[in-house]
Amino acid sequence: MLVAQIIRDKGDQVFTCQPGDTVAEAAKALHQRRVGAMVVCDDDRVVGILSERDIVAAVAKDGSGCLSKPVSAYMTSDVQFAKPADAVDSLMERMTEKRIRHLPVLNDERLAGIVSIGDVVKCKIADTVLEAETLKAYIVSG
């Protein structure tokens, strides 16, 4: 399965924030939207990603004072991206190796969606179930 199919199935909605937004504003948005990360954009350009993990690290480093600081102070600026033509297996490998849970998807340098580790696992489970059902049907058909 390809990233394009995951985006087609789940939709292309991506929650974003700006580098100047406060960490408190971003944390509130993550909670309200029930997502684990937001892509940080300066106009139409992706400049980072802010995850729950980044916020926890900010609190551990600077205490509650981090909440009034800008997202740009704590975001991950070395963003890893996926492309619509990427295979799910390669995403799983990259996400595991780099210990990341979210990959923004770029299509012709334009933000086209986001894929989470949960999306990848859901896809792999669906593939495994389909394979098992196909094998079962083949065996039963004799």
C-alpha cells in the first residue's frame, strides 16, 4: 500500500500552527483536536513539527515557563517527510529507525496530508487480515 491510499482513506486534513504561536496555544489545539502533532507553517512553507513529545521535553527543560514561549523554540525543525508514492513498509522502517510518530506528506512541495504511526499500523493490520482471508479462501476452495 502507498501513502496516497492512506491519505485517500483518512483524508488530507492537517492541523497547523505558526512559529509564533505559544506552546500553550498549541497544546490546547492538540488536545481539542485530539491529535498528537501539528505541522508548523510559515505562510505555505513547512518549518517544523510540534508533537506532544516536544511539549513534554519543553516542560521538562524549562518548566511551566515554556508555555508562554513560541512554538519555534521547541518544535522539531528537521522535519522528515513522506511522499504520496512512498510504500507503507518504507514509512514503518523510517518511523521506527528515527523514532518519530508523524510524517507530513508533501506533494510537489505542497502539504498534502499527514501520516501517523497509528495510520501505518492500521494499514498493516488490514493487509494482514486480507492476506489471511485470501489464504483461507484458497485452502477451503481446495
